[in-house]
Amino acid sequence: MRKYIIYILLFICTITYGSSKMSVIPVVKGVERIGGNFDMSLLKGVTISADSYETDLLYDYLLSSPLKLSKSSSNNGVLTLRRVDKVNGCDSPEGYSLRVTKRGIDIEAISGAGLFYGVQTLLQMSYGNKKIPCVEITDLPRFEYRGLMLDVSRHFFGKDFLKKQIDAMAYYKLNRLHLHLTDAAGWRLEIKRYPLLTSFAAWRDRPLWKDWWNNGRLYKNEGDTGAYGGYYTQEDIKELVAYAQKHFITIIPEIEMPAHSEEVLTAYPELSCTHVPYKQSDFCVGNEKTFEFLENVLTEVMALFPSEYIHVGGDEAGKLSWGDCELCRKRISDEKLKDNNELQSYLIHRVERFLNSKGRKLLGWDEILDGGLAPNATVMSWRGVEGGLKAIEAGHKAIMTPGEFCYIDSYQDAPDTQPEAIGGYLPLEKIYSYNPIPENISEEKTDLIYGVQANLWSEYIPTEKDVERMVYPRLLALAEVAWSDPSHKDFIDFRKRAIKAVDFLKSKGYFPFDLKNEIGNRVEAKKRIKHLGLGKKVIYLPKGKYYNGYTAGGDSALVDGIRGGWSYTDHRWQGFIDTNGLDVVIDLGKEKKIKYIGAEFMQICGPELFLPANVHISVSNDGKEYRVIKDIANEVVKDDKVTFKNFSWRGKMKARFVRYQAERGKFGGFIFTDEILIK
Ligand code: ACM
């Protein structure tokens, strides 16, 4: 009897939710197995009925797809794509129904995009399979905006490479490619009116961003010996946009303002506050010429990119030159602005009015909230989720791309097994765990969360292979976050599908990260540890207190038994930036036999985390008189690695109070530790 019950349960599971077995990414919403299989060798032709533009587009796509189909007018044994007025259970234009029977395959949707996504599901189901199960699938995306940002400024990647990424994005049902086209490291878009942007500001004297950044940050002329860089011609962009459209992907151009603009202000120094090249990163907001320039550039940008949204950057403005600039001060006074934040906001508002007057919308990083958000702007929330939440509170749309979950320039595995990255640790599981809709927000506000995006900044990503290793398979996790209903998400199952997807991507000439051999987080971080200090009182001595951006949970963090992982941003590492560094006393409550006192520190020089220069370990029985039991001097050396180093004492003694001091060295910056272990 028990055996029968198990069989029945298994049968029910297969009927109602067999999607995971199909190895489709992102996992589909509803699957019903209807019995039997369809023999893919019967699939020779396709019939499409949609509007003529979409029909042509879909024929084009399918006739050159791996299915190797021809146009067919017969309805038997073929694939039929039909645009309809309604698909039951599917109120999104990008949703679709897919019905596979023994005789043929029908896809229905209310738009060409929906039909296209039905095709992607079919392509994934049939990859490597002679037969596919007969099923009825109804599927639709959770979010309208499902994006990938590629930074093509810090290192340049050509149009054919972008097309290859568009192929993969479409396969996994992503629909926005955001190109970070301009930054200090190089301007990447031909603008006819300002030729120096591409004959000069697109070229630099060193290929590797880090070398260039640390060695004078010089630009070169196109064609000069050793000039590194590149740009997309306007013809390239037309080709790319058309290619993306065929894949139901919108390319969103980002033109940075008012900051990250050293390259422009070196080519056209009259747009900066001092008019001196190689000096500023922010446009002069007091100067009308700045607006003339921005509007002229945006006019050419809009002519090339049909995207509803134009991204104007807006992040990380230093605003340093504005205070000393007569024109900026006059602007502040004339416009009755309070401060430099409002001056930045003035620029963003004015550019928004210009974009809106041309029928476009402004998108910007969450700093565009500072000084007052432009009336119709959409916010890309990157410094956590707060910017996005603020935006939706004010009735604006937000795209969630918080660094902790969406910055795929972070390490995806043990840093010492990976090429140098910017830092952080964002493994597949973490990006997969992200829910762009925070708890406790109303349904009405939920609708303002427009979507989610993975960002690949390329400071440490010089080659195309590096891009693909960082993007895949993490982009697939983002795709499932963006498309699938959270109730259908299951990391263990996803990981299996992602491992297959890695093989698929390799077979198609991509260079994904080797997920099968992933090492995972630091072993120390995998389980809670016990020691004498666990849960004991910690007293932070004056000036030895942790920085409030990196508390790791506060006063008990160094004795909570929770060790840190590969990244100092994992909320397990406590950071110290005071002159004294770290200075704490742990009160064990009563005298204890002690044979070990130690702590581990992390160094990663990019974000200025250094090992301590001196460690002092001392003990006391009364909490007043301390006896130093170990002084450790350490030479702090800058390098490209992520380093973990233990500073400890071993011996035998009795004490109640343990004082651990770790001093910062000559480079200043932070020191970070995760636990003070007392055994
Ligand atoms: C950003 O990461 N500066 C948007």
C-alpha cells in the first residue's frame, strides 16, 4: 500500500510541477504534463500568425534557429505561433502558453514578445533531446524590466561581442541591455557634433584600467602608438539596436552626468569649472555651454536608441569644483538652490525636461534622489535598496540593482582561485536569493518596482572571456529572480539546471565560470564556532570602536561565533577606521584557563582594507591592570590579492579580561576582523 501511495505522490508531482525536470531557466510558472512525448524529428515547419512585423521577425529568428525549421502552411506536425487576444492565466504581454502534444506544438501569446519567449522555452526544452514531454505550460514574467548592465568604458567590448550576449540574454528571457557608454576611462559612442569624444576621449595610454588609473590617467589620440580604446560608430549602434530588437531586447544607453566625466572634460575643458584639462570629473553646472553640450549629445543619442529610457548616470558626483566656481555659485543663487546637492538636482531636472520634451524618460542611479527627484524620473537603486524604496514611496518607478546582490563584478568564488576582481563575494546562491520586493511594502507600491538588473562594471575585466566568466552563470540566477514566481524558486534545483546551462553555454562558444567545481564560501564561515569568549561582554575602548557602516551586528559581533566569508560586506566582518583601529576588552565573567587568543584580519587594497600594522594582546584579572602577553608587528604591503591573516597568542595562563588591540598601518584605511577567539 505504502508503495502505491509513493507512486501516486510521485505521479502528482510530475503532473503538477515537472518544470524543473525540463531544465528550463528561468523556471516557468505553470506546467502540466499531459502524457506522452513529442518526437522532435517530426518538427520540420513553422506557421506564424501575428502582425506582419512580428511575423517576419519571428520567421527570421526561427528559420535560423537550432530547430532548423522552414515556413509551413500545414497545421499538423508543425510548430504554430499564434498571436491571440487573450491567454488564460497570463495577463502579461510577455507571457505565453505552450502546448506540446504528440502531434505538434502550439504557442500562443498576446504579443510578439510572448511568442518569442514561448520559443525560448521550447528551444531550452528540446536542447539535446530527441523527444520532449507533452505539456501545457503557462508562463509570464514577474517583472517587466529584466536587465544586464555592461560597462564598456573601463574596457571596451565590440559590437559582435555584444550581439553574442544579446543571444544569451534572449535565451534566458532578459529584455534590457544597459550600456554604460561613458566614463573617465573612455567615451564609447560616436557623436558627430563632438568628434574629440571618439578621436581622443575614447583612447588611453594603458590597456589595463588599473594601470591607467594608477599612472596618470592619460588619454591619447586615435591611432597613436599604444592607444587603447575604441568606440561604437553610429552605424554600429544602428546594427546593434536592430539586432537587439529582433531579440525583443531594448538597449538603454547611459551617458554619465554630471560626474564620471573626466574624458569629456579633458577633450572639452571649457565644460568644466576651471577650463583646465585633466583636472575635473564633474561638468560645470553654472555654464550654459554644459547644457548645450548635453542636449546636443542626447539628441544624437535619442536618434540612435529608440529606448523609452535614457540613463543619465548621476552617481558619485564629487561636486568639488562647484564651490569655487563663480558660474556654479551664480546658478545656485539665481535658482535659489540650497546647496550642491540641489545644484546637481537642477541639472537632472533640466535634462529630464529636455528628454521628456522629446518623448523620452530619464533613468538615473539613486543619487538623483539627492536634492529632490525630477518629477518623472525612474531610479536605479544601487547603494542598497533604500534609494529604490524612497523612489517608490514618492510614486516613482524603481529598478533594483543593489550592490550586495546584483554587482557581478564581485568574486563569485574563493578569491585566491579567481582572477583579480573588484572585491566582494557574490556567489550564484546569493544572487539567486535576492527578492527585489522587500517585505512590508504595500501592493500598490510593489507595482512601482519595475524590475531588477545585474551590473558588470569592468575595471578588473579586461577581456571578453573575463566578461563571460563573470556574467555566466550568475546572469541566469538574475534571470530567474526577474522572471519566475518566487514560490517556484528552489536553489538546489536551479543549481543543477545552471550546471547544465554552463555546459550548453560552453558548447555555444561562451566562457562561463566552472560552476561544477565551485569551492564556495570560506570554510570558517560555514558553521558557527564555540570558544570561551562566546556571548561574553565586549567593551570597546574609546577610539577603538567599529565604524557604523560595518557593524556586523554590533557590540557582540566579535564573540558571536559567526566567522566572516570571502567578503567584508557579508555583515560578518566588523570594520574599524578610527586612528587607533580596534581596541576591545572581552570580559569572560570569571577567571578562566586560556591557551589561545587570536583574530583573523582581511586585506583587500582596492577598497582600502589593510592588515593591522601592530597587534597587542594583553590580559588582566581585575580589568584595570593589564599585562601584555604578545606584541606582533606586521609590515603592511599593498598587493592585488585578498588576504586573510591570523594574529594570535598561544600559551598557558589564567585571566578574566582579554584585551585585543589592532592598529592601522601607514596606508590608513580600514581594518576588518570577524571574531576574537579565546580558547
Ligand atoms: C555605481 O556603481 N557607481 C552606480
